[in-house]
Amino acid sequence: MRYGFHLTATAALIGATAFTHAADFDGSKSLLCAPVQAIDCAAGRACVADVPGNLGAPNFMHIDFEKKVVVGPLRATPILYTQKDEDQLLLQGTELGFAWSLALDSQGGMTATLADADGAFVMFGSCTPK
């Protein structure tokens, strides 16, 4: 997209260890997430890959399943939709005119997207129980 994002609706996992369990990532525990790679794309131009902070994304986000929000340094955004199956947990919502989705696997790996009519922003990272 043509500008950086203060992406609150994404999540990335830090510090996942061999001691984490799949149950830690089933929506029953709050998570601390950190993006580690980001890609910003818009129609008609090459995508830009960089560390998330250089593209306007926060260094850390908190997913609070009890309150159904993703919290970043500037704002909290509601989780409007959740779907859980045996392999992943899917979250979706909207923020400042963008639609976002977050897929969390059973080991804490995360892929998040933020999109509008002009383009898409994709982040990869990890989450750990808070």
C-alpha cells in the first residue's frame, strides 16, 4: 500500500519454545505476538518486503480472547469473527477502513493480512502465551 500501517490487527509470536502446547494457541489463553517479516503490495507496483517496524507495523501486539480484541500500541481493534479447527485458529475484523485476517497455527506461527481496495499488507511472525 502507499503508506505504512499502525497495524493492530495482526499477530506474531515470539519466544515459542518446546514447552508450549497446542492448547496454548486454541483461543483459551491471551497471546503476545511479534511480527518478524512484512510485505506491502499495491496494484501496479512491486511489492516491498521489510521488517514490520519499517513499514509502520507495531513491534508487539496482544491478543485478548476474553475481551475479543487485538491490542497494539495505538489502539485496540475488535475481533469480529473467530473460527477454530484442528490445525489453526482464524480471526477477522476491520480497522480504519481495512479488512484484516489472522491465521494462527497450533505451534504459534502466525500469518496476518490487512487489505483495502488499493492493496494488501502481509505479516509473518509468532505468538507466545502471555
